[in-house]
Amino acid sequence: MKMVHIVTSVIRSKPSSNEILFRSQYRMQKVWYNEASCKSLKKIEDKSRQSRQNKMEMTTMMFKWRTTFSREGIASTNLHFSQLQESSFYLKQIIRPYYIALISNFNAINEFSLATSTFDMSSAVWLVIFIYEENSTDYCHNPPEMLVRCGTENILREWYSIDTDQIEINDIATWSLEKGISKIITDSLYERRHNLHGLIMKAVIVKDSPFLNVRKSGQLDGIFSEILREICITLNFSFNIVSEVEEYGRWNPKQKIWTGAIAELYAGHVDIALSGFTITSARLNAVDFTHPVFKTKNFLVIREPEKFGIKWSSYFQTFTNTVWIAILGILMTASILLIFPKIKSGIDRKIGYLFIDNFLEIWGIFCQQGLADFSGESSLKIAYFSIFLLVTVLSAAYSAGLISFLTSTIHILPFHSLESFVQDGNYQLVVVRGTAFYDKFANSRDPLGKKIMKLMLEEEKLPVTQQEGYERICKNQKLAIYSIDQDNIVNLKIPCNVVRIATGHVNSIAMTLSKHNQFTDVINFQLRKYDDNGMMDRLKQTIFKKKSNSIIKHQPVPLISVISLLILFLIGIILSTCILIIENFIFVRKTKKMSMVRHIPSLKSSGFYVKRKKSLRNIAKYHAIRSYEFLSISNKQIPFIIDICKLYGQKSAILLYPEFEKEMEMTTMMFKWRCAFSREGIATTNLRFSQLHESLYYIKQIVRPFYIMMISDYNAMREFSLATSTFDISVAMWLVIFMYKGDDPDYCHNPPEMLVRCDTENILREWYSIDTRQVEINDVVTWSLEKGITKIVPNFLYERRHNLQGLIMRAVIVKDSPFTKINKNGELDGIYGRILRELCVTLNFSFDIVSEVEEYGRWNSTTKTWSGAIAELYYGRADISLSEFSMSNARLNAVDFTIPIFNSKDCLFFEKPEIFATFNHSVWIAMFGVLIAVSILLIFFKKKNGTDCRIGHLLSDNFLEIWGIFCQQGIAESSDRFSLRIAYFSIFLLITILSAAYSAALISFLTTMSNTLPFDSLETFVQDGTYRLTVFRGTAHYDKFANSEDPLAKKLMKLMLEENKLPLTALEGFTSICKNRKLVIYTYNEMKKPVDSKITCNVVRVKTEHVNNIAIALSKYNPFTDVINFQLQKFFENGMMNRLKNSPFEKKSNDIIKHQPVTLIGVISLFIFIQIGIIISICILAIEKNSDPLTLTAMYFLIFTIESSIESSLK
């Protein structure tokens, strides 16, 4: 019974990575142990060689075992090795079938080997137990790939093979009756399988690739070289570059072939392409891609326009129209109101003249010209003081805005998008030949794509490299290139200044491998690790970040930029000259005694110039069409088959036929057919249906084995069905030919899933099934001897398989997800909701939400279980999750992910520190103190110099004089006394420096909201040590630190809140950091945006170097993952993804920087000040004639103090 205990322990226990691998040739497909659905256990025992007595013992043992398993709730059955194929009945009913094989001697090994030679072992989980006899060969310790126990040893070993020459053996766990299973190796599969033992991959490289090239020394160079070199070291494998091509590769719809590097991969000549490839839906049908290494936007790039337009209104756009109207209103109102105090003060002039004088005086103040004569009346002083205050701040704000505009060069461009590019129609377009960009427009059904193709140069005239393309647009002013961001292209030398125009399209750049390459997953695992630990950014050496320099090269302002000011100045001169002539004429006529000439100052102003792994299982394997060689009974079909072979470049085929009554006729026909194919260079072999499993020998030697079968009657159909019932037909391409006889059932038109030809009909039909209840039939091509193959459906599989026939997927949703929610109508809403809703419409399927959970899900290393939504997918209770998920190594072992919907950097968020002010409070207090102190000191200087004036008047005069100096208004009259000159000189020096500092600080404050932060990275966050850390509960971020061996992660865990105190939702997380200023939340950048409007405090972020890929999660090996990926990739290519997301994650950039003018609300406090000043001055005017000067002085100081306090509080 000891053996029973270890078997039940193995069934109950589960590695956290959930995988024990069993398959030949290292296909990296994961399997699991203790699923609730894994209750059906099959035990395969060696009975055939036992004596009658041994058979009884074995039967007794099987009965005891099954009874024990039954008590543990484990359903089981037992079969002989020879009955292994019969277990296929259970395979269709169990999600993860589990086999236990008992091996007692070498003959049993041979029998087991024979039984499994025609059985797909990768479809199940295997436990092999060796029961030794004394002289038995120790095959247990010297083996294929599976989990084994040798005799009664308490060590479980893992067998796997990278190739057929060597088998790896690892001890993975120990077992005891008391403790059960104890692991002795890492949980994660790819952490163990990271050694490819010097495997050499055949590689192709694209010449002059912007991402990778080969030096003269033979070493790789470029962005991808560092990544590839590191992967080679980590996984212990290397490349052998067997081919160099000029193009990346595109689908040629006329010749029906792939070109360039894609063709090399597609034909099986190489295993991997070492250059960076754009992921497209078309390419996904032909090759495999790794996870995106980086993403980049697509741009239209043109030569920089040589001329800039004159914007006559640009210098007035610093302020909004309402501000300019308010300023003009103040100018007019103040000019009118100042008439009354001047008349009261005894000025004897006409009202019209006073208005003009006042207007020019105030305009002079606005232009910082000061006053020619400062009035002695207190009411006028208060009014002028208020105007000075308004003008000083307005002038600083205008200068700050103007400087901001002058520091950015603004181009007047002929177009700003693909749509306006087409509307302009004056430019031609080029793309790099053989890239996905040409297919993007050439094979598009979008009306815009067709219009763009009319502007495209002929294909043979397109540049071969990026360098050639940029050189062409520099030579041709009316040529544009559609390309990726030039900052991401290495060694690009652009011979002219260019301007790029964002198109809204995003490119995912990745490495490419041959389709269904068995090493794709292990390479993806390592790439994900590099993303998680920040190594990817270091390997790329920040090459994609725009290089910045501390010394900014400022461009001088050209004449064209100030031509409007010069014209305004000339207009002012001409106007003033005209007015002078008119004035002279008028005054000479009225009076010959007096002539007045007034110069009206010119209006000076300045301004600015104004981007089924089963591939729906390729279910009928459209590439079956690639390889068809129609073996037909009729000789008339030979030309057709040869045409197919030439079309798709197929060089081999396996001919299958049923048992035939006239064996000689069939043999003769096979001979003739093989001779005909041989003359065309096509290698063939022929087998009966009963010999189908023998073809496995060829499968291991052929990249894409191709089967051609002939069905002549219903018996042949049954024979074919029986032969394929235990054969994995998904590993090959199939062509079925029906030959009718008499009244045989028309099975051809009423089918399973494959590409078929019915008798001598010239229509090829495609069979496939979404589920087991219904088979879809599509006519895909027609054939004639004269025209050959004519397609009548789209080229690509998923273009045809976009209808899931109303399939209903079981779905799980995370409550309070920031990107997915259910509205009041029960419909999906939010960013992900819109994307999923569009997918449902496009693919014709729907969701049934069977579960709502609070957490996304993480691996609990204590209980050895998954939590949250990941658990629902992992345990088979749901097919898809409707929420967003971070892709992580641990999760990749448990679920499948779609292609990333968006990428986002991880950030530390916390409440924003105090705002950087223009001056701090101590500086303002010091300035106020200087203003008062100097006003008092100047009294003594003036008294000593013989000034005959009351102290109160002197104090008010001094105060307003110094305030005028502060406002850069100068002084009305300079004293002859050296002592006063020194005093004024000191004040001027102080004010000059303070004014410059204020202006510089104000500009900095208006253009950059700088924050003084306590830390700027994870490392300095740990060093600071005064903040606590939190993450969202049940997310991958907690696992990122909790399960890491990195010393920094361990330090971060010490600052982490207890797990039960972690927030569950985005709003809860950001609310918690608003309540606790010493709390920091770690999450990806986009998590904040959906709840930004509900956050109650200002939040600042600190970027880390870690990048998150956010995607949709599906159950492991979900058959619909690839078709969903295909549609998502199409959404990216045609811009629909941005429309669905409403571009919330992409910061819109344009070569024309949109500066925000100063709004009325921004200067409303200044207008309030001037209104207060005018009202006070009128009140003082009414009472100053009857008041004591000392009382008035005290009142002025009181008013000034109140006004300054209001000003400080508003600032």
C-alpha cells in the first residue's frame, strides 16, 4: 500500500507553476496535477507477459488500488498497454487526463514504447513507476520525458529531452508517508528548463536592419544584439546565420508567396530571424512572434518646410481675448476716472485733453515707461499705486508667456494626419520595401488605405533601407516616408532637417520564429523576466529614449518672426507723423501763437509663433491549401495538383488510401502518380489508412507534413475515421479527395474539418468546426486546367474564421475594475468593456458572466493555490476574464494572454509635496520690511538735505517712490545730493536683481510645475525609509516583491503593509495615500487615470524602470486565443484600438505645441486690486481736503497693509 500513498500524494500535490512536462521534442506545453476535473485516473499495467498467477495478483492489486483511490474521491480505470488507444474515449471527456504506467521489466518497457509510439503523449500527464526485479536493466535511472519513481525510492524524477539524442533527468521532489510531497527544485517550469544545452538555431538576418547588423568581425551589433546575446547566455544556445536577405518580408497576393525573411521562416529553412519585425495579423498566420521588445508610433516624415507663415495675431495670443478686452476696459476706465481727481486738484485743462493725457500716461505705465511728473495728491498716488501693481504682474505674466513661446520652434505644416495628407494631394509616399507598412495599405479595404496607395510610388521604386528612404525625402521636397519613430532607428544619418507627423498608429516590434517553434515559450519567459527586473531597459541602453543634453542649443529669433512687430512700429511712426501734420495744421489755423507736437508712441507688443495555441487550431489548417497535391483517381487532376504544389512550394507529400478490392489497380495508380510527382521534384510515399501511425517517422523529418487522402466509399470513410481517432491530426496539413461510386452517401458535402475536393468538381471546400455539434463548409478556391488556382475567399485563415457562430464563453470579472464595469443596462462599459464589446460583434460570440471576484489573482506559496480571477481560469471554471491583467512569469504558467492592449511603466504614487512658489514667505516679508525701512531712512536723508515737508508727507512720498522703483517706474527727479544718490543706487541694484529673480522664477513656475521630491527611484525610496509601501491586493505587484530573491525586493517587503491591509480597488488605493502623507502606492501608470477625477488630493508619481504589459487573460490553451489576437492586432493596425480607448493612454503629441494662453481667471485678482485702488483713491479724494496729513498717512499705511495681505494670500 506504500505505492498507493505516494500515487495519491502526487495527485493531491501541485507545483506552483502547475506543470510537469511530457512530450517529445521539448514542446513546452504545461500540464497540471490536482485539478478537480482530474478525477479520472488511468493505470496502464503490463499484463500481457504475466503468467496466469501473476495476472491474478495484478488483478487483485488493481482492485485494491482502485478501492483506495475511490475512498479518496478519485475515479480510475485500468487498461493494458495494448489497450492504450482505447483510452482516447476518455481524452475527449477529461480536461487533463492523467496516466500512471507500471514498468516491471525490459519487455514491459518495449511494450510501453510500442504502445506510445503512435500515441500523442503530450495530451496528458504521466507518472511512470518502475517495479524492479533483481536483474532488471536500470532503465529508470538512464532514460524520454516524464515524471518517474524508481522502485521504492522516495525521489520523484523528471525526464525531458531537448532533442532525440539526450534525455535530462532532474530530481524534483521527495515523498514520505508522513510528509507527503516535498519539493526540492524551483516551482517554475522555465526556471528549470533554462538550459538548451548548446542548441544551435538556424537564423536569418535582414541586411541593413535598423535594429541589428553584422560587423566585419562577424559579431552582432545593434539594439537587438545585446538582447539576443544575453538570451543566448541565459538559455545556453547559439545561432548559425545561414541566410541574409534584403527585405523583412511581405505577402505577395499575385504570386501567392511570402518574401524576404518571413519566407525563410515560413518555408522552414531557418528557425529564427534576428531582426526586429512588426507584428501584423497577416504575419501571425505564417510565423510566431516573441513578446514585443518595444512599441513605437508610426509617423509621416517630410523635409522641414523652408518658409514660415506670418501670424499677425500671434503676439496677442499670449493672453486670451477676454484678458485683452479687460485690459482695454481698464485702460479706458482708469483714463476716465483719473479726470475727476485731477480736476479736483486744480488742473485747468479741457476734459478731452485730460482724457488723452491720462490714456497716454496709463499706456506708458503699461509699457513700463514711468510718469514724467508724480502728483502730490494722495488720491492720485493711491490710484497710480494700484495701476503699478496691476501692470507689474501683468508684464511678468506676458513676458513669461512670450518667452515660453519663443523657446519652441513652430512649423507651419501642410498636413497633420494621414487624412489631411491625402486631402493635400501634393506629396507622394514611400515606405521601406518588403516591410509590413506596404501591406498595411496595399492589402487594405479601408477607403483611406486605397487613397494612400494612389500616392505611393511603384513597388520597385521603393527604398530598401531606412537610410535610403530619408535620403530621398531630403532630395525631394514633395516626398513623405511612412516609418517608425526615427529616434528608434540606430545609426540613422539624416542629411537634412525633417519634421514628423503623428498618425495614431502603433507598432509592436518583436523577434520572429518559425510557426509553432517549440522554443518560443522559453524565449518569451526570459524576455518577460528581463522586463520584470528592468534588465530590458539596461540591455537596450536607453537607445529609444530621446537623447538630452544639459546644454540646450537655442535658435536665434529670425527676422520673419518679428516682422509683424516691425510693421506695427512703422505703422505707429507713419500714424504719428500724420497726426503731427494734422495737429500743426489745426493749431496753426486756430492760433498762430502756439504749436503743439505730440508723439504717439508706437504700440509695441510681442507674441509667439504659433501623434485551438491551437489557433482556432488553424482548424482546417488553411496551410493545408499551401501544400495540396491533389492525388486523384482521375488523371485529369494531375495538372491541378502540380499547380497547387508550384503555387505553395511544396516538395513532399504522404499519400493515404483505403484497403481496395482491386489492389493491383491501386498499386499501379500509385506508381504512376509518384512518377509524375517525381518528375516535378516532389518527393512522395504512399501508405494505407491502417499504416497511418508509421508516418510518424516522416513527421519528425518534415517541417510541415502534408497528407493527401482518397475516400471512395463509406467503408473507406469509416477506415479513415478509425485511423485518425488515435492520431493527432493537428500536427499536419490534410487534403481529402472524395471519389464517388454509384449511390454512395454524399459525405463530401455534409461533413469534419479539413480541405476537400469532391470527385472531379473544380471547387475546393474547407471544413472546420467551432464545436462538436456543427461543421462549417466554405468554398475557398476554384481550379481549372487553363487558369489554375483562383481564390474566392480572403487569403488569411482568421479573415475567414471570424464567425464563432454565437459561441458563449464563460467569463469572470473583477469587481471595481478601473477598466471594465457593467453599466445599469447590464452592458460592458469602460475601456476594456468597449474593446470586448467590439470583439463580440466582430467575432460573433458572447459572454456569460459566471463569477465576480474581488482580486485579480496571485499565487499563494503557502496553500499552493491561485486566488481571484486567475484561479477561476486556472481551475477551468471560466474561459475568459473581462478585466485587465498584468502579464507575469508566474501567470504565464497558469493562463493564456492576448497580445498586450497597452504598455505602462510602474510608478510610485504619493501625495504631492508643497508647491514650489515664486518666492517663499520669508523673502516676501523681507521685501516688505525693506520697503518700510528704506521709506523711513530716506526721511532723515531728505531732512538733512533741507527738504521742507512734513514727515507724514515725506513718508508717503518715499513709500510710493520706492514702490515705483520696485515696479520699474523710475523716479520723477533725481537728487543732487551724493548721499541720496548712493541710497537710490543701492535700491536700484536691489530691485534689479529681485526683479530678474522674480521674472525668472515666475517663468519657471508657469512653464514647469517643479516638485522637490524625497526620492526618485525604488532604491532611494528604500534609502529614505520614512514612507510605507502598498500595492493592490491580489495583483502581480505583490508577487513581484514577495516571491523575489532580489535584495531590493526584500527591503521593499519590509516597508510593505500587511497583506490584509492592502487596498482592493484603484479608488481605495489612491484615497489611502491622500489620507496618509507617508504612504506610497506602487502600480502601473494607467491605473490612476480612470479614477483621476475622484482623487481628493494632488498626487505626484515617480517612474521606475519596470514596464507592465496589460492584456486580456484566457484559460490555458484556450482554442480561441489566436483568433482573438488576430482581431486585436487588426484593431491596432487600422487605428480602431485608439478609437475604442479614446486614446486615454497616449499623450497626444504634435510638432505644433499648443501653448495655453493666460486666462481671465488667472489675473482676476489683479483687476480686483486695481478696482480697490481706484475706489480707495476716490474716497480719499473726497475726504483729504479736510483731514490731517498725519491721520491720512496712518490711513494709507493701514490700507496698504490690508492690500498687501490680500495680495499675499491670493498668491
